[in-house]
Amino acid sequence: MHYKLLTPGPLTTTMTVKKAMLTDQCTWDQDYKEITQEIRRRLLSLAGVSEKEYTTILMQGSGSFGVEAVLSSMITPEDHLLICTNGAYGQRIATMCQRHGIVHTVYKVPENKIPKAEAVQKLLNDYPSISAIAMVHSETTSGILNELDEISALAKANDLLFIVDAMSSFGGIPMDISELKIDFLISSSNKCIQGVPGFSFVIGKKIELEKRKGYAKTLSLDLYDQYQVMEKDGKWRFTSPTHTVLAFLQALKELELEGGIEQRYLRYLTNNHLLQQKMSELGYETFIQNHQGPFITSFLYPKDRPFDFNNFYHHLKHNGFVIYPGKISDHDCFRIGNIGEIYPEDIHRLAEIVEKYSEVAYVS
Ligand SMILES: Cc1ncc(COP(=O)(O)O)c(C=O)c1O
């Protein structure tokens, strides 16, 4: 049975993306290395940055491997990293820093609020040694979309390294990476580009990469080494996820055919608004009241009727949709993603199925 995944990724991909994986590739082969180079070029063009200023580094593993590669290779012993967090993925950055002995300070806000520039400014005043800021753009824990502009302006004004985990947003929302002075942006193959899982990618500023050569704390996640080897001719240092790479190139071509990031963003936004509207009509409230992002939405368990998440999940799955459990620390929620090969007609169908579930629950 093929399910529609209403999740934050891995997500529903097109048949053509799946079919692109039906070829075996040799990692030493010139054709394959050229595919890697084409992906790297396409990502830069998608990001709207110049090849002179930025580069793309692909890294085996899931999104977390990309984040950890940046932190463990690019933060030097002289650095002090400020981590802005309002969810599990911001917290994961802090955990990575603890593991690697990276000097850091955590600025934590509740999961339904966004980090504010005034508070960041105060922390910069309190800790003059802060030399870098890391934050998550779309905090998938809740679906909140953090604002980058004002914090980026502080990073610029104070000449701080700026690291953005854009895992669940890159490719699905316009953003001006160069203007935001993002030094390292991380995302992965199975999010808004709509590929399958297997690698993460880092869009990084060349000058910052060069400055931080030789600081990596691990071999396999050494971002600089990976960059150097890949830059030569498209070779990955270690075995790469060849089928995922083929699927990703196809996914990039399909993103272009859709009309690029702008059009994809509009589709996601339409899906998301429809989802919220339909769910609200059925009595499901969103956890996020302000700054809800267009990718994934957390819904509170309804209080006015019996609700059992497992039961609900299986009802939806039985009818062809897979959703996600909640991840909010102190509220019972479930999450519905609307990224991937999902269209308004899917949301309408989901709403009909949810409506039937509510009726059953009311009766029982
Ligand atoms: C914002 C964000 N950061 C990091 C990650 C971690 O990615 P992965 O689970 O692919 O390691 C995710 C995963 O959904 C995410 O949404």
C-alpha cells in the first residue's frame, strides 16, 4: 500500500524521483562524479548565491550529520557559540556542543515563541566572547518559523559567524542567504527539495571554510576535508548513497519544473492554510498562534471529545495517510506536515477522513 506521508520528511516523493533510483552507480565513475558536481551547482543556484563566495558540501547521513559536521569542524577552540533555541532541534545543537566540548551559551525561549533580537543583543553585551550564533529556521518540533532577519543583522554588525539549520525550510521558502550573511546553512535530501533520505548538504561561505581548516574533531564529519575532496572532481570521501544522489538530482529538476522555490512555497502555503482552516472547522486548535510556518503544524489533542492518538493515527493510516506524533514538551499534540508531493486535493481528502473519525469518537 502506498501512503501519503503528511510528515516533515521522509515525505511523499513523485514516482519519477523513485524511478531515478533504479540504476546502480559506481562511486568512482566519472558520470557519477559529474552528477555530484551538477547537484552542488544547482544547490548554489537555488540558494541564489555565487560560486565565488559560497560552495556546497554534501555529507553522508541524515540532517543531523550535516549539523554536527558544521559544529565539530567549523567552531574553533577560540569560539564561543550562542545557540538560540525554541525546540528539540535547537536543543540538539546544544547537545552536540556538549559532546564536542564546544564553548556555548543557550538562549532558550518557549516552544511557541520565537527568539528575539533584543535578548540576543543583551547576551552579546553580557558575553563579549560570543563569536558565533546558531539557530533553527523552521523548528520542526512545533512548526514555528523563526525570523532570521534581525538576528542576522546582529551577526553582521558584530562580525559573528552565523549558522542556520534550515533543514525543513530550505527549498520551500524564499530566503536571501547572502543578504542574511548566513555562513553555514544546513539542510537534507529528504525535505523541501523532495528527494529521499541519505545525505545532508551544507551551503557554506568559502572564506569561513578556509579560515577553519584543520579544526575538525572527527574524521568522517570533517567538513573541510569533504569540501577539498569533492571540490576536485565531485568525489565523495567515503561511500556515498548513490541511489539517493540520483533521486536528488531528479528532485532538483522537478523543483525547477514546478517554477522554483517561489512556486513551491506558494503550494506549501496553500496546503498549510487549507489544512489549518479544515482542521479548525473540525475543532482542532493549532499549538502555534503566531509565526506558524508553512511546512508542518502541531495540533492540540481536542479536549471536548475522547481522543486517542494511536487510534486516530491508525484510522488515518487505514485511509491512506500517515501523520506524525507531537514533540512539544508540555502539551499533547500531533503534527501534520504538508510538504512533499502533496496538493490541496490531498488536504480535502484528509479533512473528510478526519471528520469521519470525529464522528466515530463522538459516538463511542
Ligand atoms: C530543523 C531540523 N533540524 C535537524 C533535523 C535532524 O535531521 P535528521 O533527523 O535527518 O537527522 C530535523 C529533522 O527533521 C529538523 O527538522
